[in-house]
Amino acid sequence: MKSVEDLDVFKKSHLMVLRIYELTKRFPVDERYGLISQIRRAAYSIPSNLMEGSNRLGSKEYRQFVGIARGSAAELKYQLLLSKDLGYVPAEKYNEIEKEILEISVC
């Protein structure tokens, strides 16, 4: 079996986490413990759960962690929508990341 790090979904989600960190650096300072923290946590939860699930013994457990990763992707999508509506994320950047989230979610 391939290492999870070789899977496209893992690579894409890792790159998205890096972009999310760059994006949230521009958020207002008062969001440090609010949206910034929540968005970053939801973003890195995706590849983290893929990695953890891949190291479990059974396929049932792996599927459970994939499900958690998908849930984190949905959470991230909403948090970015809220950030866009609050004026923290430009619509163009939101659309780019939303597309990435969709690609990751269907893998």
C-alpha cells in the first residue's frame, strides 16, 4: 500500500494548510483566538486525520478518520465563508480555496 504522504488528497490538503496559514496572517489581531485559531485547526485536521487513519490497523478505522477529515473540510468551508462575509478574505481567494476543499472532500 502507498504511504498516505504519496496520495494526492494528502498532498493537496497539506498545500492547502500552508495557504491557509498565509491567508490568516492578514486577519485582524483580535481574531487570533477566534477565527484564525478555528480555521487553522480545521485545515490541519484534514491531513492530520488522513495520516492518523492510515496508521490504524483496520480499514473501518481508516474510514472513520477519513470521515473526520471530511467533517473538518466542511467546517473549514463555513469558517472561510464567514471570513469572506466579514471582509477578511477576498471573494477570489475564497473561491479558490472552496474549490480546493471540494477537490479534497471528494477524494
